[in-house]
Amino acid sequence: MHIFSDGVKVNSITVDADKGYNEVMYDASFSEKGKKAYLKANKDAKVSKAKNGVYYLVKGKYTVKIAGETSEFEIK
């Protein structure tokens, strides 16, 4: 599973899926590489570390791609 913001990959998660319906839990965080790529593409963006040490996605629209399928979500 890959999460993108305007074409910039902000996180990737390996999912062991079976045929049929599958559910994935995702905490809406940046990977370390994803945070660097996002900040490089969005020079004015501010990404702050939460109290638990995790960098969470900022407000905006994101695209999730899983095995050729695409879906979108928004953080308000």
C-alpha cells in the first residue's frame, strides 16, 4: 500500500492480503523518507513531531494505491 500527496510518496506499508475483503490499519503518519520527500516538494510546509515522536500527515488530500486500485482521503 502506497500513500501519495500530489504524486509524492509519503508512506508505504506492506500488507499481507487474502482474496476478498481486507482491512488495513494506518495511523496517517509519514515515513522518514516520505517526510523528506514531502518537505522537498513543499518547501513552505511545516511538519511537526507529535508528543509520541511520530510525524503525522498535514491537512490535505491524499491518494492510496493498492495493487492497481486507487482511493482518496482528506485530512481536515
